Amino acid sequence: MHLLYPMIFVLMMMPAGLSSGRSAAGRDDEFRERAHRLSREVLIVDTHIDVPERLHGKIVDISVRTPDGDFDYVRAKSGGLDAIFAAVFVPSILEGRGKAKAYADSMVDLVHSCAARWPDHFALVNSPADVVRLAPTGKVLLAMGMENGAAIEGTLANVRYFYDRGIRYITLAHSRNNHICDSSYDPDRKWNGLSPFGVQLIAEMNRCGMMIDVSHVSDSTFYQVIRLSSAPVVATHSSCRAFTPGFERNMSDEMIKALAAGGGVIHVNFGSAFLNDEARRQPERMRRDIDRFLKQRGLKKDDPAVKKYKEEYLKEHPQVYADVADVAKHIDHVAKLVGVAHVGIGSDFDGLGDSLPTGLKDVSQYPNLIAELLKLGYSEEDIRKVCGENTLRVWEEVDRCSSVAKEP
């Protein structure tokens, strides 16, 4: 009889509902049900969606369900999404050519046109108060952030110009260094951080109430921004380097701590390569193997044999995807490191192509992420913070630090 005692103890210690496969599945159903309810109750704010770039040159009716892309009104409402920062992307190739500002203006015009074309579905917002006031209308709210400060074109007055046009954050650089700072992707560290103009720009952004986005910048740039900014700083679409060692585009634990110490928020990027190191390294291996194939056979990249080799390669080495649980792990890592008040959502939807994680393929699937957070033990209050309240708080604080925002 004594052999039965350990089994009885194990059964007593198992969490309710997890003593069998059937009850575990039932528990998952409960998490999903709670997650869908919460997605309708909490404010969900995504700080980086590239829908303007997707629509640039080819307007698609995003008031209805679209066959491609990651964002439209129907799927947004299905996922509980309330507000986005539409990314006004400026290609790095326009740096120094006198065309970046005009390009950014055209992208701002495009976002304005979405609200004008489909006024029953979308509305422009310029402040956290606008988000709170208009969220009950059921419209998807469109704030704007500029991805790449190349459009400032060396003129501080352009900060206020774009602020007046509705831009509420500027990602200082993109894939190359520019006249403001160095990029994490560019091996040429022209400034070793901020340029002299970049130092002035930080003060002007603080003055205007423009959030400073440190996604894409080099580590040296980041630490200089943190030291110089009088307002909290944000990373609108970055993840944790702890899971992707050596990937400078993500943020190290030390950087996350410095960001949080100033009241800032890191918004986790959904790209598989940002979340999972195997997914990040796979394309690098494929490029090396293809280059080796080209050199060994003396072929050019457009040779039909190369296309066939790529197809066979992908059959043997299927693309690696992260999972929605990986996004939750990054959020949990930040919360454990610096507190749940300093993490949010910055998906990069419409900007990642075929690299989104399983379970988070478009804006209809935020409830899947909420369910994962519930499984990790996050309270509904914590989830409210992650989904949107942290973003609104840091936005409000940047406004409070601004002298322009206080002008009559």
C-alpha cells in the first residue's frame, strides 16, 4: 500500500485542470476564451505597422478584408486592435539627395487619405487623449511615426513641421547611417553615435513633444540619446538581444535597463529573426551556401540553375519560424528585468514579409498573444499595461516634457 502514497501526493500537487490531457486542453480553451474577451475590453495599441509602405503606389481598400498584407479594418477589429502608429517609412537611399522630406510628406498624405476615404472605419489621432476618447467609436485609430530621420534633412524646423502634420515619433535611422546618427545595420560608424546635428535634434524633439525611437540605431547612439534626452525614450519595434546574441538590432539587457530607468518602453517586434536565434541565422547560412554554389560553378545570380538550387535548398532546409509563445517570452523577459510597465507591442506587421511567427500572422491574432501571457500568469491589469497603457503613459510623459505642447 505504501507505493500508492507518492502517486497520491503527485496528484494532490498537480494544478487543477492539468491532471490529464483532456483537462489541459480544457485549460487552454479557458485561456483562449479569456484572451478573446480581454482583446475586446483592453486598449490594444501597436506602435509600428508598415501599412503606408504597403499601400504606397498601390492603394488597396483596407476597410474590408484584404487577400494579402497583415493589416485591414476587418482583421484589426477581429483581433481587438484599437490604435496603430502607421510607419511613415523613408528609404535610406534617399539620404542626402534632397528627396527624403518630400517622400515622407507623400506617405503622410497617404495616411490622411485612409481616414478621408473610409471615415466610418479609420480616424486620425494626435494624442493619448484622442485615443481614449475615440476608441469607443469602433474605428481603428491612426497615429503616425516616421521611420528614418533622413526626412529632417538637416533642418531643425522640420521636427515641428512633421509634428504639425501628425508625426509623433521619429526612428532616428534605418538601415544605414544618416546625418543624425549611426545605424545598427551599417558597419560604417560614421559618427560613433550621434552627429553634432543629431545632438541638437534630440533637444528639439524633446521641445516639440516628439517621441525619440531608438529602434535601428547603434548601441553608441542609444546610450548618447539616453544621456541627452530630458523625456522618456521608446523603442517602437525591437526585441531582446538575450535571445539573439550578437544581433545589435535588438536591445541588450543593459540597454533595456537604461531605457526603463528613464521611464521608457520597449515594444517587442514580431519578426521571427528578432525572436529566435535559429530563425535569424538560417538566412545567413543560406546566403553563404548559395554564394559557395555560385563560386564553385562560376554562375551569375540570375542563372536558372541558381533558382533551382534555392528551391532544392529550401526543401531540405525549411524556413524556421518563431512562435507566438516566443513573443510572450520576450515580453516576460523585459517584465522580469525591469517591470511590466516598460514593455509593449510593436509588431512590424506589413513590414516583415514571410517571417511572422506561427500564431501571429496578422492583426487578427493578438488574442493568441494575450492567451500566452495568461498562461505565464500575467494578470488582466498587467495585460492592459502591455497591450496599450504603457504606450499611452510614455506618450503622455513626452507631451508633459514638451514646451510646444503647453503652448496655447
